[in-house]
Amino acid sequence: MYDTKSAILAINPDAGFSLYGEDITWHTGTEVIPRADIEAKMAELKTAYDAKDYQRKRKKEYPSIPDQLDDLFHNGINGWKSTIKVTKDKYPKP
């Protein structure tokens, strides 16, 4: 999500470091990333995560794929769309 480790790896996927609480020890060969850059990346990752909250909520409420296929078979595409639309309307895109 948006913790210190994720932020560092988003900035430099090859970074070598150890975390002890919020203390960062940079391993030899890894350029030090300023704390302000890490915090800015954490804020960016949090914003991106929060923006997709509707997707996570929808995923929990959509019928399973087998149930959706059964719905398609018995009720056709319009019946399936009606079933899905309930969840889409409940959790609209921002």
C-alpha cells in the first residue's frame, strides 16, 4: 500500500536497505533517498490506493464468476448487466 518500504521500492526497486521502525539503514551501493522524497511517494501511493477504494468494494460484492455466467445463461446480457449495475451504482467511480 503506502508504507515506507513500499515507497522506497517504488522510487528504486533495486534499493538495498533495512528498516527498524522508521529508521532506515542503506546498504552499500544504494543511493540514499531523502526522507522528504520517501514521504512524498508515500502520499502519492496513498492517494492512488484511496482512489481505487470503489474497486475493492465492488470486488467484494460482485457475484462470483460462475454465478455471473449462470446469470448470463438464464437472463441474457441485459439481465447480467442489471445484476452488475446494482453494485456499480452502489460504488460509483469517483
